[in-house]
Amino acid sequence: MQSSPVLQNVNKHIQLTEDEVMYFLSLLHQQVVPKKHFLLKEGCACNQLYFVESGTLRAYYLDRNGKESTIMFAVNDWWITDMYCFINRLPAMLHIETLESASIQQLSRDGFDALCSRIPKFERFFRIIMQNAYTREQLRVIQNLSLSAEERYDQFVAKYPQIVQQVTQKQIASYLGITPEFLSSIRAARAKK
Amino acid sequence: MQSSPVLQNVNKHIQLTEDEVMYFLSLLHQQVVPKKHFLLKEGCACNQLYFVESGTLRAYYLDRNGKESTIMFAVNDWWITDMYCFINRLPAMLHIETLESASIQQLSRDGFDALCSRIPKFERFFRIIMQNAYTREQLRVIQNLSLSAEERYDQFVAKYPQIVQQVTQKQIASYLGITPEFLSSIRAARAKK
DNA sequence: TAAATTTCTTAACCTACCTTAAGTATTTCT
DNA sequence: AGAAATACTTAAGGTAGGTTAAGAAATTTA
């Protein structure tokens, strides 16, 4: 059996039969998206769940003052969408853009629902995916509440070294909730040591 | 069939047979916990998932400077634990205390695992619980990044009116990531209007 | 490869929110 | 009920991080 990146990702948590693999793959749609394109824009229907085979994506919220807040980055082996709107069938609140040209597998909500209903193992798979996403966000809330900007930057660099290489400081700053100028000064202070 | 609060909660998302109900209930352990007692302390093994039948609970992180950050409140019909540590079998990073005397149903991690393995419908149930928890935390991150303290307070009051009645301002402040003094001044400014 | 755009840096000034402190109100404990 | 502890308020002074602006470096586009 071949083993595409998305299958390898699924195999980390559940074991599928050959038929199940075929069915799963039949629900996916591959897509190559050039750099600086949008997979999702605020206000659009959010009917797809994306798996990143390669490339770099960013999800961000744009507030009424025009300020961007980066909600998540996704590199290879990550799932990404505006989950709140995907689940609740609401117009997207987030923008999702490619920072680098990306190869994506997309699964529609109908596909997602069918997969969960027809193959209970996928309920397990997505339970684990959601569980990990939940605990990751909760850790982020804890750190936002208890650490200084400098400490949050350190944690980010330690946790996501791959992402640090691929995104701009402006984008990291908007993930950490600080201005690019302030991040620059944190880095300058650090460089002196 | 009787319908305890925890069964009603489960029934919101999945339909169980009578046998499944019996099995599920056999895994639960009811507990009445007086006000100001701890269900979990930092450093302890976190082997239980708690469902609140009545009462009020608070999970918080205590940082090295002694500052408390409230991670979540739980009132009736909520599930609560230190999920990151529960899932990863790590010593708890959070404290969970009762703010008001509470009636709790607890499910051990072994029970949780058994339930998911033996009744795939429970994979679905917890997938939905985790999904909701994830999107709730993500919304919180978005609001922390894009709103002022005053706006976050307004959102909190609008979203959790029941909780506002049951917890102190100090605790709300520690949820919002501000000091009690600053929350007090926000409320004073508001009262003038 | 040059022009245009975007990113990064530095620095002066600013503000949302913090700290400390002291007083008052409320709750808890005996 | 009275004492002790905790919560809430107010206010003055402080600081982490923001804003504005302008120049230098890097990247993108033509």
C-alpha cells in the first residue's frame, strides 16, 4: 500500500483496512496552492478541512481596526481550518493564506461527517486531533496570561523552530500579541548578551 | 429509565441503549465536595475527568511569582479537568477547587479509555466535547489578542451570566488577565454612564 | 537589474494596565 | 455577635509594551 503524508498522519492514531483507506482517499481532494493565495476569507462559507502536505499556511483574525492577529500557523503534517465556523456552519471569521506555495489535501464537511458516521475509527482519530488542538490552545492561554512577551517569544522559538524559519517577525509578533517593533527590540536586547 | 444530569448531557450528542447506559453509569463515581476544597492540585496525578451536576468549580494556574490565572470555571452541566495532563499522564499543572459546594460525577482515565474502546459512540461524544472545548479556547485567544480589557469583560458577562453571579471579581479579573483593581475601575467607569 | 514594496530596526514619546497602599464593605470563622 | 479574614474601591505613581516616524535592509516585481 502506498503511504501518502495524510495517510501516515491518520496511521499515527488509527489502523485502517485497505477498503477504508480507499474510501478515505476518495473523499480527499488534492490542491496545489501558490504562495500568497487565500484558502479561506472572512465571511466565506467554511466547508473544508485542510491537511498540509507541504508548504506554510497562516490563519489570522482581522479586527475592525485592521489589526491582524495570527491564530495559527500550519506546516507539513498539520490540519487547519476555521474550526468554530466549520463545525457550526457559520461564515468564516478567519483568513487562511499560504505563506509558501503549498500542497494541500482538503476534506469537505460532508466528507468529514460521512467519514465519522461510516468509520467509527475516524471519530477516534478526530477526537484525538481535537483533544490535541484543545490542549494546545489551553497552554497558549496559560502562557498568554502568565508570561511576559519575551518569555512567550522564547517558548515559541523552542516549540516551533520550523515555523520560526519560515515566517516573518511581523507574523510571529502578531501571534504573540505584540507589535513588530517591540519584538525587534526584544531580539536586539537579547543579541547583546 | 431515570435521567441523571450526566446522562442528559450525554444524550445531547449520542443515543445509548439501556445496556450502554448501565455500563456507563457503572464507571462513574459520585462525590459531594464542600466549598473551598480541591479536586486537583498542581503536581498530583490527574486521572479523573469531572462532570459538574451542581455547584461551581474553578481551574487555575499558579505561576512562580504566586500569580493565579483562572483557566476555566465550571458550573452545572460542564466537564472539567486538566485535560493536557489527563491525556498525557503528566502531573497536573492546574489546581481545581470548588467555589461552592458541588456534586460531581467522576470518570477515571481507565474508565474513559474503556468507554471509548467499547462504545464507539463515546468516541463521538468526546470528539464533540473536545471540539467545543477547542473552539471555545480559540475564541478566547482571538479575544485576548484583539480586544481591550473592558471589551473582554463585556464579552465575559454576556457569555457567562450565570458564572458572573457566582464568582468574585478577583476571580473574573484573573480569567481576563487583569488585576482586580483595574477591573474595579472599569466597573466604576461603567457605572457613571 | 532597477524600481517598488515590504520588512526590520531604532528612538522618542505615549497609554493601558500594574503596583502599592490605605480605607471600606463583606464574608467567614469562632 | 464579634473578630478576623477576604473582597472591593480609590488614587498616585510606575512600567511593559504601543505608536509614530524615518532610515536601512531584504524581498518582490517588472
